[in-house]
Amino acid sequence: MATITVDDREIKVNDGALLIEELLAHGVKIPHFCYHPTLGKDGNCRMCMVEIEGKKRPQIACDTPVSDGMIIRTKSNGIQKVKRQILEMQLVNHPVDCPVCDQAGECSLQNYYMDVGLYESRLNTPKTHARKHVDIGSNVVLDQERCVLCTRCVRFTKEITKTKELGVLNRTDKSVISIFPGRPLFNPYAMNVVDLCPVGALTSKDFRFHKRVWFLKSYEATCNGCSKGCSLHVDHHKDKYKSDSIFRYRPRFNDNVNGYFICDTGRLSYKKENDNRDSFAQIKGKQSKYKDVKDRLCSLLKKYHGEILLLLSPSLSLEEMLKIKKLASVYDAKISGYDTCEYDSNFGDDYLKCNDLSSNRRGFNLLQIDEKIESLNKFSKNIKLAVLFGRDDIETIENYENIETKISINASMPKKPKLYDLYLPMMTHTSKEGSFINIDGFLQFSNSHVEYTLETQALLEIISDFLNDDISTCEEIWKVKLKKIVNNIELETVKKKSIKMSNL
């Protein structure tokens, strides 16, 4: 450790670390474009200038190692003048189109401009123009005039995806970011360049012109697209006279799971969440009242007591799995986690995508839920009622002729609704809370509550009504049962340091 003085305040920092990293870690505001924690320093934007006592001229914080006894000034008149001059150069050819720019409201250039207070333009020559609205592939649109040449996007495709589609072409004030001829942006993580861009040069074709960012509210959640369980921001908004809708997913930093990035498939999966929110209760494929379907299901559970099979999805939360186990004990039902539709051998890679498309399969192991086909075949002979929770693979039980009644409780409408006697919709992944263990063993808490306009309930509420049970929240279930289970298992099975539940 080393002790440095920043604006007359002493702080303890890691000796030899980059100065910008330590300043940002201690809440010191340092303007920067090219630096990024994952991509490291590049030293080309010069916005992170600071004064260091003993140095003849200002130094860039992104390429200065910390040493004990440093005295640093980030707010002096001299440094403010330097930042103003650098920012003025960035704005020389920048178009004044903030009112129509999608990045407005979360633009670093806009924020730094307001901080520095450079309000008058001294330019008396025409601006240098470049190409606008360039479709460079993978749902990404490029506006070369807005670019500040931080090269974050170039370094991302070079160092992270290693696909190298982007580069800096031409020289001097004609320099622009572009794709190489015949090489459009095409990789499974391409849309991360939109998040990396500190200005409005790279925007998402999917989100572009759909909603102003200052209208959006955000929840923290985990992606349920595969067993990696990347951390997300769920950005949503409820317009007047309309239902609450999700407009985008953004990666949420989690050093243990996904870092700063997510795959494009997971990023765009919010569309499925929006579609599922229009699901309605059905009896033999015909729309019915939610309460009527729920009451009929309750009577069927009582009628077939001891002859019930509960088929669980490996994407249910730990709390939901545990609640279903209690339901099974009350109605003397059998439980199976066997499934055939949660794998895609072509989906995974060696980064953030897994072939296992479920989001909580390790929860089966934790709660001792059997996934073997042999076990399912063994006890299915005496089954007359099958209830599928969070899944729509009716073909799994079609061959068991003794099953008289088939029921689906799922967020999405059944593909073959007439094959089910009852369908009861439940809240989607982004409208409920729950705990999930990813493929690496990290336990995460998803806490998203995008509102429903329909009468649809969360699965925990549905099961609690069948049990006449008041315990229907994740917090209550954790306190009563799950916390003890997790605390008693090996750290290698669930890495408890990643638990994000401050209220438990």
C-alpha cells in the first residue's frame, strides 16, 4: 500500500497501480474516454490529466503508476484550463445533434462539457464531415461524426472477441472508425461496443429512437438465457394507458460472473419477456378466467392425491423449487427434473455462453431433485396427473398412457395449447425475485419487478394458495429454510461470497 494526497485529502492506495484506477475507486471524478477497466489504458484522449507535484507538466492518470507520497491535484485552475482545451479539440468537428442523439442523457462528452463550462465556440471554419447512419452489422449503427476516437470498440474486437472487424482508417482530422471492406461487425458479443462507446457514435439498431433514457427505470436481474447467469440491468418504462414494457437489457458489472459484458443473444432476449406478458389462462386451448383455471387446478390436485407428477424446469429459482417440494409432500406427489430441451450444443463458447440453456440447474443438485430418465420411468406408471412448472415439453410425458390430465404452469403460452387440459400463466423472469446458482457455482439474487397489467401471479403465490400457506416471498423462504441449506454446503458447490442479498 501507498499513501497519496489528492486535492488535500490523504488516501491509501495500491502501490504501483494505475493512478486513474485508484482515483476512481476512491470516488475522485476523473474525466476519461479511452480508459476502460477491462480494456486498460490507451492514452489517446488525454482527458484524464492531473497535476503531480514535482512534474513539469500535467500527466495522464491512465498511464501513471502510483507511488508513495504523491501529491495530486485534479481541480486546480491549470488543470481545468488543460481539460477545457482538450475538450474543445474534441468538439471542433462534433455535430451539435444532442436533441436527436440516442446517447443524450448518458453521454460522457455531454457530461464533461457541462462540468467544464465551455459554452462558446471559437470555430470560424467549416466542420469536417464524415459518414452518418452507417449500418456496420450486428444491430449496430455508426455515426462517424460523433466519434471521439477513444478506440474502445477497436480494442474490444481485437482483445476480447479477437475478431478484429473494426479499425481506425485515414489520418489527421479525416480519421474515422470503420469496418474493413467485406468484414461487417459479426460476432456473438458485437453489441457490447454500444455500451463501451462513451458518446453517440455507436448506437443499437434495436433501441435506437425507441425511448429516451431519462424515462427509463432500472432493476437488477440475472440473464436466464443460459447457465452462465450474466448480471443485467433491466431498463423498463410504463407509458400512460399502456403496460409496463422492457426496452433493453444492459450488462451489470459482476467480476465473478460476466465482468462488463453480455452476449447479444442474452441482450435481445428481453423481447421474449415482453411477449410472454400477454399470456392468458386456458382450458383445453380456450381462453378462460385466471381464477377459474386456478380453482380447477386446485380441485385436480386434491382429486389425484398420491398420483401426481411434478415436472420442474431447471430455470426455476431456488425458492420456487423448494416451494414445489413442499407442494409434493402435501399431495404425496413425485418430482422430476428430467428434461430434453434445455441444451444446445451449438450455442456455447469459451467465454460467456453455455450449451446448458437453463439458468439454475445446479439448484437441482442443491435441493436433491432427480434428473434421471430412469427415475421418471420408474414412478410414472402410477401417475394420472402431470403438472409442468416453467416448461412446455409435453412430449416428455406423451408416451405415458396412464396420465389422464396434463397441466402447464409457465410464463409463455404453450406451443400446442390443446394438448394441455389447463394452462396457468405465471409471472416472467423479470417480474419476480429469486435466487439462482450459475454454472460456476456463484449464487445470485435477481430482483426485478416489471409490473403486470393482467391478473397473472408469481409462481410462489400460486403454490402458496394451493397450500394455504402465508410464506410466499423469497425473504421468508430464505429465513425459514434456504439460508440453512446454503450455509451447510461446501463453498466449492456454491460460492457464497457472490450472494447479493443484503436483507438476508
